[in-house]
Amino acid sequence: SRARPETQASKMPAKKKIAIMTSGGDSPGMNGVVRACVRMAIHLGCDAYCIYEGYEGLVRGGDLIRKMAWYDVRGWLSEGGTLIGTARCMAFYERPGRLAAAKNLIINGIDALIICGGDGSLTGADRFRAEWPSLLEELVSQGEFKADEIEPFRHLNIVGLVGSIDNDLSGTDATIGCYSALARICHAIDLIEATASSHSRAFVVEVMGRHCGWLALMAGVATGADFIFIPEKPSEDNWREEMCSIVEHHRKIGKRKTIVVIAEGALDREGNKITPTMVKDLLADKDGLGLDTRITTLGHVQRGGTAVAYDRMLATLQGVEAVRAVLEATPDTKTCVIAINENKIVRKPLMEAVLDTKKVAKAIERQAFEEAMALRDTEFSEQYKSFKMTTAVQVDKEVMLPENERMKIGFINVGAPAGGMNAAVRAGVAYCLSRGHEPIAIYNGFAGFARHHQDKPLGAVRPFNWLEVDGWASKGGSEIGTNRELPSESGMEEIANLIKQYHFDALFLVGGFEAFHAVSQLRKAREQYPSLCIPMTLLPATISNNVPGTEYSLGSDTCLNELVEYCDKIKQSASATRRRVFVIETQGGRSGYVAMLGGLGVGASAVYTPEEGVSLDMLAADVRHLKSVFGQDQGQSRAGRLILINERASKVYNAKLIADILRDEAHGRFESREGIPGHMQQGGVPSPMDRCRAVRLAIRCIQHLEQFGPKAHSKVQADPMSATVIGIKGASVVFTPVNKVEEEETDWPNRRPKAAFWLGMKEIVDILGGRPKYEHPQPDL
Ligand code: ATP
């Protein structure tokens, strides 16, 4: 038989025949789901089937239901759309259609079904399962099967996965495909901005979303659009006046471009449709703004292309979870859907999620807009507020604080640049301005701060200019400059004096491990320098994602996208003629996060991390495995294979050496090359996820600092929350006191968190990549 990983059949209950299908509108990542489900099912000793063309295939049966082999899903992670097809199926709405579907499942011996689709598809699935016993009875009474033949099929297990670009399902923060669609939209808007600016034009960009404004909202947040229209939240009074006054204000302060994002399903307060043409006519009205205005309808471009790294991760982890859920289900288990909350994959009752989703559409129909907003997840309304706050800045006087509560807040970037740093600073500044605080830029980190007033200024300390900052939403790098130097290196006394001299009431830091170390130093130096007794908080930003106190740093998503794109291209370069193994060296310092998640996103054959290390035995095992894979090649192994190695995984084995060893050992069976994407991994334009999270988390940071109020020195000394790191931990966003993070969560020598939440993903990468299990030998005592 073909080489594939050993199964764990003995550990599992009964062997199951699990079918996977995609249904409803296609979305990027669906292929990743199918790959993960097929391979996980086979790995666990089950048979895997694909049902082609959605419910249509289930109803029609025949060769639309196919057994899948390990290699049938090879390379699917990097393919867009759904390779097993999807269709709208009228027959499945009717009982005879579902009866035919039940018959086809039994004929094929299938006793579990995983469905990836939108709320319609999941509703159909739930109905099917509810009806299942009666469908079986009917099949028996019609004489299709004998009673004992249907006995093994008494319980049909169904698990749902949400594949949709709209991100419209309640109960999950992200649907598989939504971040890919958002990436396409933001890319398009980024391109439009240049031409809009050149001609001083206005653009009305229409994006998908009939009942859900997530794409429009997040695109607005990520690009810093001037105005958005979403179905859930029409303007309070007159949208025409509101939009025009905001656009006019922006033009007055000197903006040369106007971007309005409108969801397909945009409505006014009375429930009437707002169309792009209506918006355009208003912006172009000669008696009003008189802007040269164009409409761009993005259409199906939004669905296209391969999945971004996040969607590949989601598709893979959720696919694996779906197979586990199917196997663990008992006859009493409620049908579940696999969701994600912040950073945690969870199972939820399917029908509740679907019903909540339907409630949103109904609330919009009834024009109960407050209710519609409340039914969306918390991130949605938080981001809506963020959007309002960061665009309508200085217009809305309602949120201004009384004078004696306003603070002077220093902004500083520390460490290497990471995607989203500028978006974070922009959002923080916007929030400060709208509250009446005074945000001050400290240029070029602590080094710039300490030396800015000397003869050769390295940095500067000055107020932000909003017009300039407003353009930073989508900019990569660090506009206020960043530097790795720690306060102790710059001179702690100097820093303390400067903080006093500038009367800073608080410090907002954005940066990586150095930034964390900096806060730690400042906190410890408070006893000696009372001027350091001001609240300070860190928003982690580093592509390495190695800041303790959080599972996510700004920039890490951008980095993974770059890495995955790079690997896709490299892999393809080999597909025409060569059998090749590429050994790709990733960044990440002593944290293997980037390597591991990159490996998950591209389907690596092996990932080497500093956490695990690299040994001669491990290499030998991988060489043997690759030899056997290529040895049995019948054409399927044409495309390149990838090994990802973190830059610090081993003192001895680097990408080049491993590539050399592989080549030498392969004896002509395959070729081997190294690839080092290097600083490309910092990314050009930051990903929408990094930009959106930057906005949300930065605002939370300033809100946190704000609680202390100005001149809070006496309060600060005793309060551990006065020096914090904001982070996403599991299913929540939390501030953790730096002293706690220092003591409990930091592996100082290795400059990374003690616990790597992602380590469990290694097993999944290895299983799905077909890598045999490698047992580390016990050390000799
Ligand atoms: P999208 O979010 O992209 O629209 P969806 O899954 O909601 O995806 P639908 O067209 O609503 O897309 O549903 C897909 C298919 O699921 C339908 O063509 C139909 O076969 C089946 N389906 C939907 N609703 C039901 C239902 N109430 N009963 C039975 N089957 C249904």
C-alpha cells in the first residue's frame, strides 16, 4: 500500500465512514477543511469520503460520493474556492430530496457527516439530523432496506463548520474565508487610495454582505475609510447630513481623498436600501461637496484567490476538531458547530448559533437595529465604536473629558518594526484627541528619547499632526521610528528626568520583547525614580509573537501571510519537473511560532523549532521518510515538499546544511534547496487582521491608562495594574500586570513565553503532513 502515516485505529472506538462536503457560497479555506478532515479521518483509522457539489451530490449520489485517499488532497491548502464543488440544491429543501440523501449515505455505508457552509447549509444539516430516524423508517417501509440493514446507521453524527466570506454566523468570531475576503477588499482599497489621492477624488466601494456588515466595517477600520454603510447600524438620523459633514470636515483639514465603503445590504433607518449610486450622487452634488466621485463594485473578486494564513490555520484546526467531534459524539450529543472565540477553538450547539444568526436578519427587517448590533459578537460593536472614534475625530464633542481629567500620553515604539504598529499609534492618537488628551510622539524608541535634545538629534518629542497620522492606517514599518535599545542602555536616570520634564501622565508602548523588557525595567526603577510612577501599558507588536502575556502580537499575522505566500511560490516552482525538498528558514528569534504556524499553513513535511531542537536522529528519521515518499512516487509527489526551520532552532543545523544533508542522502531520488525569505517576513502592507486588531487593542490600552487620570503618581505605586501588557489569551482580551508576567510567564534566557500555546499544533502539522511520529530518545543518565 501507499506510504502514509500509521493510523491510531486501535485507540478509536468503531471505525467510521466520515463524509465531508462544502455547501452554499464558496469561500477561501474550504479546501483546507477538506484536506484536514480527509487526512485526520484516515489517520484515525476511518474511511474518508467527499460529497461533491454540496447537497446536490448527497441527493444524486453515484459518483458524486467518492472515497478519498491520503494523496487525493495533496496541495489543497493553497487552492482557492472549493475543489469538491458546491451548489444550491432545491431538492434538499423537500423531504423526498432528503430521503434520497439518506439512502445514498446508507448505500455508501457513511455514518458521519461534516458540512462546511453558511447558515443555510447548517440549517439543512440540522433538519436532516432531526429527521434522520423517520427517514430511516420510511426507507424500510418503502422496502429500500431491511430493518437489520439500517441498524448500524441508527445514529447519524453531523458536525458543522462555518465556511463563509461574510463572517455572518453568530457564536464565532471568524468564519473560514472571511479574513481572505477582507484581505482582497483592503488590497483593492489600498490601490484605489493612491489614485483617489492623486486626483483628489472620492470613491464609493461596494463590498459583499447582504445581512452582515462585517466586511464593510472591518474594511473601514483597516483602511481608515471616511464613512461606512452597514445593514446592522444605519446612521442615527439623516445619513446624508452625517456623511457630508464628516467628509467635509476631512476635506477641510486637508485630506485629498475620500473613501466610502458600503455593504450590499446597506439600509437607512426606515429600512430603505442605500445604493452606491445614491451615495455617489450626493458626494458629487454640485450644490454640496461637488467631489469628483467614482463607484467601484468589487464583486466576486472578494471570493477569489487562495486563503490567507489565518484562514488556513482556522480551516485546518477546525477540520481536525470536526473529525474529533464526530468520533466523540454519542447518540445524545447535540449537533455541534466548530467555532473560534478570540484564539480558542470551541464546539457550540449548531442550532443555537443558526437561530441567533437568523435573529439578526429578522431584527434588521424589523428595523430593530440596536438588537441587531447586540446579537453580533462583542468584537463587532467594539470595532464599530472604534471606527466612529478613529474617523469622526474632533467632530464628536460628546465624548470629550472634562479638562481636569485629560492626560498627556507619550507614545513610543520599541524593537523591530511589525505590521500594525502604525495603525495602533493612529488609533491611539485618534482616541486621545477625541477625549481631549494630549498624545505626544517619542521618536525612535528610548534611544531617540534619551538623545533627542543633544547636538545630533536621533529622535524628537512632539505632538502628533492628525492629518499626517490619519494616513497611517495601512502603512507598514514604524512612522515614529523604533529602536531596540532598553531604558537601562539609554540611561534610566535620563529617561526618568525626561518623563518628568515633559510632564507625561502615562506611557503607551508598542513593540516586541524589548518593549516588554523596557516596561519591566521602568517598573522596577520606580522606587528609585518617582517620575516613573505613571501608568504604562504595552501593546505587543512583533512578527516573532514571542511577547509573554499574550498569544498574539501585532505583525505576526502579516508575517505568516508573507511566509505562506513565499512558500506557495517556491513549492510551485518545483511542480513542473522536479522532485524537490525546500528547507525554508523562518524568523522568530527563539520562538518557533512563526515556523509552526507557517508549517500549518503550507502543509510542511516537518517543522524544526527552538522549543524542540534538532537532532541527528530526527534528521535521519525525516530523511528516511522523504526517501520512502519519493521512492513510491507515482506522479503525485511532483510538487515540492517543504521543511520549515526557525532561525534559532539549532546551533549546528541551519537551512543550508539540512538541505545539503538531504541532497547527499537522497542519492538522486530527489533534489534539495534552501530558501531564506529573511526580512521579507516583516511584510510590506500590514494584513487587515493586524490593522484591525491594532485599532481595537490600542483603544483599549488608552482606555486602560485613562482610568488612572492625570498626575496619578501616588495611586500608581501600589497598583499592579499600572504597568501592564494587553494580550489575547484563550477566549479573552486581558491586561496582565507586568510583574506577574515577569515572574510567572517569562522564559527570560530564551526571550519568549514559558508556555507556548501553539505547541499542540505540532502534532497536527506532523499528522497532516504525513510525518511519522518521532520519539525523542531518553537522555542517558
Ligand atoms: P452562504 O452564506 O454563502 O449563502 P449558505 O449555506 O447560507 O451559504 P444557502 O444557499 O442558504 O447557503 O444554503 C445552501 C444549501 O443548503 C441550499 O441550497 C439547500 O440545499 C440547503 N438548505 C438551506 N436551508 C435549508 C433548509 N431550511 N432545509 C433544508 N436544506 C436547506
